[in-house]
Amino acid sequence: MIGFPCNQFKEQDPGDHQEIKTFCEINYGVTFEMYQKIDVKGPNQHPLYKFLTEEKTGLMGKDIKWNFTKFLIDRKGRVVKRYGSAVKPEKIKKDIEKLLAL
């Protein structure tokens, strides 16, 4: 699991990389890698999110509705599934285990 902070949702991630990383560790128990802040929608959308949203749409089509949208990607780089922001990582465990077993 990796995280890409984004400040496009009610400016919830205004800090720099270290501030965001520390905040997520303290408040959400994040232990996975946190990358630099990027845009996940709009004219400056990062190429990774352009790819992810074109491969798997959500309730709002290609748009990312809110922070914490998740994508499950297989070993070959294919986007297998997209999860809304309310889905906790623990709820994805069975899907991850299934992919790892292949």
C-alpha cells in the first residue's frame, strides 16, 4: 500500500511532505509509504491518476470524489478494482490476498 497526499479536497493536506506524513502516522496509524503531494484531478492531474481513473471509474465517473480513494493493482500493473474513500483498508484484505495467491 502506498499513499499520495492531495490538497484538492477542502485543503486537508496543506503541509509539506514531512508534516503530512507525520499527521497521517499519528492520526491514522499509517505505516505505509507516503509519496509527495500530487493533484489527483483537474488540469494538473498526475499521470498515475490519469491512468488509474481511466482504467477504473467510480460513482462520479473518472473523477476522484474524495481523499482516500483506493485502487488495487495486480503484479502486472493492471488496475483490478477501485474503492471509495469510505472503504477501510482492512475491507480490501481479502481482495489483496486473492491477488497474492495467483
